[in-house]
Amino acid sequence: MWLYLIKRIALAIAIIAIAVTLLFVMIRAVPGDPAAVLLGPRATPEMKAQLHQQMGLDKPLVVQIATFFGGLLRGDLGFDVFSQRPVADIVFEQLPYTIGLILVSIFWAVMVAVPLGCYSAMRRNSLVDQVAGVVTVATIAIPSFVMAVYALLIFAVTLRWLPAIGAGNGFRDGLIHLILPGFAIGIGWVGYISRLVRASMLEVLGENHIRMARSFGISEWRIVARYALPLAILPTVTILGVGIAWLLSSAVFIEVVFARPGVGALIVNAVNTRNYPIVMGIVLVTTFLIVTATTLSDVVNAFLDPRTREKL
């Protein structure tokens, strides 16, 4: 197990390094001059050249990449070109809002989807199973930002049950402000996870050790919870690890729709103003989160099913 863990950590570090390098090159290829945006239309060529030198944009791309990784090893992500504040401080001020939104979204989705998928598998082709199949597939087909707009119009504007914008003040108010955006992101995952759990559960329930458990007179719910679910949940754990990228991209749109603080609104503003240090800081942190989530899902799978350790 320890050897598998070391291999996965080494692979994660390599993935982060490659991803950050590629994104660094892609960001530099985006049209637009950050000096022109920062200094305004009346900036002289001398002023632009001086700012380029200050930001390190006058150096070759290879040198810029090496400088960035050198600062990264020291824990330095650079400085915001507008406020001159450390990028790490700015990003980590906004990151908890995005992580909180993602955790709430996936938590309620899993709490609803896993029991629904198990019940649908136990009552295969029943009326409940058929209705759940239609509803869950429909929720998968609706994009999260469309769901966000309709949830905002119905529950905030028309019914006025929930707040429309902002993150709230205090813990309780913050949770209330998370209901609508969390619903908009999580509703699609309810359908996706429940269908995945149902398909996996049907496969596991047909295996020999499940039939053996039934022959001993063990109740069906105990068989599902103790013997079938730990195996049937493995594909869901993998999908949740890989799906962190989808969750982060959804959070960008949701934070804009609900005017919430977070890395979504921060990166949109940074891209529009060509604020390279902020963009790279957010890209680095989100890439780290994605790779970490994927690694954790693989480790959990390896713990639940030792056969997966041999695949690396």
C-alpha cells in the first residue's frame, strides 16, 4: 500500500508540473498586453517597457517559466499587478468560498443519490425505478448555469424564499446563501451518481457471494449496506475524484450568476484584465486540488479493492 501511495504522489507531482507549464504557455499566448490594460490608453512605449520589465515579460518564455517555478519552490506566487498584494493571499482569501460551495453541492448530492441508486437497484423496473430514471436523466441533461438561472428566478425572485446574491454574514446566513448555488451544481450529480450506483449495484447483486449471503437468510438491506455497497461505490469514488474539475468549472459560472465571492469571479476578472500572476495562481491552486482529489480517489479505491494497486 505504501509503495502504491508513493507512486501516486510522484505521478501527481509530475502531472502538476506538466499542467502548469502548458497553461503558462497558453496564458502567454492570449492576445492582449497587460501593460496596456494596467496603464491605460495614454501609456507611452517607455512606460509599457518599464512595466514589462517589472513583470518579467521582457524575458524569454523559458526564463519566465523557470522563474515562476523557482518562486513556487519558495512559496512565492508573485504579486498582483494592480494592488501589489501577494497572489497567494488574494487566492486563498477567495478559495474557501469556492471549496465550501463544492463540498455542500457534492455532499447533498451523494446523500440523496446513493440511497436512491440502491433502492432503484433493489426494486428494479418498478414504478419508482422508472420515475427515478426519467427524472435523473433529465437533471443530467440540464447545464448547471441554466439550473442556476431558473432556481434564482423561482425561489429568490418569485417566491422570495431564499437570498439571491452574496455569501451572507456568519455561519447560519452563509449556509442559507449556499442553498441555491449548491442546488444548482449538485442536482446534476444526483442523477449521475444515482444511475452509476444503480448500474454497479445490479452487477454486484448478481455475484456469488451475494447469493451466498441470501442463502443464510440475511436481510436484503443488510446485504446491500454491508456486502454490496462497498464494491458498488468504487466507480462513484473514482468519478467524484475526476469530477472535481467539472465541479470547479461549474462553480465559476455559479459564482458569477449568484454574485458570490470565490475563485470563479476572481479568475474572470483576472483574465479580462490580463492579470497574469492572479491567473497563474488560481490555475496552480485549482490544478493542485484536481490532482489531489484524483489521487485521493485512487487511494480510497486501492484501500477498498486491493486489486487496483497492481494497475499502477
